Amino acid sequence: MEHIEKLLLQNKAWVEQKNQEDGEFFQRSAKSQTPRFLWIGCSDSRVPANEITATDPGEIFVHRNIANMVVHTDMSMLSVLDYAVNVLQVPHVILCGHYGCGGVRAAMGQKQFGLIDNWIRHIKDVYSMHYKELEIIQDPEQRENRFTEFNVIDQVYNLSQTSIIQNSWATRHAPYVHGWVYDLRSGLIKDLHVTMNDNSSMAEVYKFEVLS
């Protein structure tokens, strides 16, 4: 219980600090949120979106899951995406993975973990798609890091293939969808320079007709 009590005490200390810095902060936050970013990241406790981007509460709308996946049958992710894009109208969606991801590492092996194996299966599909390039990388850490990057890139494409994103592109020419990777060892974010804001480069089979 002492760990729980510590969290509550830290919360009180944080509130006192915020009030000292800005006496109106909580009053403003309570009225509305106008984030400019949707962050889809990994659930890993070492990758908190607000802290690593030095942003305040209210600046980033966040969805996290194991290995930052965009699975088209995941209603939780799709609901967050729909709200962020169509209600909050964020101008940017960031798909952020991280090196040293346990989900990515698990997808590279054959060990069973239980229920999560069904989720990891989606990550294994990414490895299968890039099998030839990954298998020629001899160093295990470099191979894992490259796999992490491929996973981010593929999830950017998966986001862009949703009707939610494509309809928004057609109606308001936003959001931009970005792919990043966070380095646990350095604390730095790497921009993979995979950014999409229309479906012009997308295979025809993934393009949706615009709803009238």
C-alpha cells in the first residue's frame, strides 16, 4: 500500500507545483481540450508521451497498446482515432514506437506468453512482410531495431488505410500522419521521415471513395 500512498502524495505535490506556476491551469484544463496531436504509442511504462515531448496535459490525445499497433478490428483504437480526427480535429497523428520494445522482441521468437500471443501475431505479420531484409542483418540488436522501424512504418500505412483518415483528408486536408521511434537509451525521438497527408501514393485497393 505504501506505493499507492506515494502516488497520491506525488499527485498533491504536482498540483501544488502547477498552481504555483500557473494559478489558472486547472480551471482552463477543466473547461475543454484542444490538442494538436493524437499519439498512438506503446503501453511500455518507459515511454510516456507527455514527458518525452515536454508537453502539458491537454496538448496530446493519447492511445497506447502493446507495440503501438494499428489493427483494423481494434474498436478501442478506432474509437480514439475517430474522436481525435473528427471531433477534436487534430492536425497531426503521431505513430511512435520505441527501441527495446518487448512486444517486438516477443514477435521475433517462438515462446508462448498466453492471451497476448493473439496480439503478437499481428506484429509477426510485419516481420514476415520484411523477412528477407531482416534476416540478412547479423547483429540481433540491429535486426530488432530495424524491425521496430518497419513496424512503425507499416502502422503509419495502416492508419492511412482507414476510412477515418481518408475521409478527413478529403474534407479538411488533414491530419498529417507521422512515424517516429523513441530511443530508450538516449531519450531522443527519431523521425523516420514517413509522413502521409493524402492517399495518392497508396495502392488502389486501399483507397476509399469519398462519402458525399
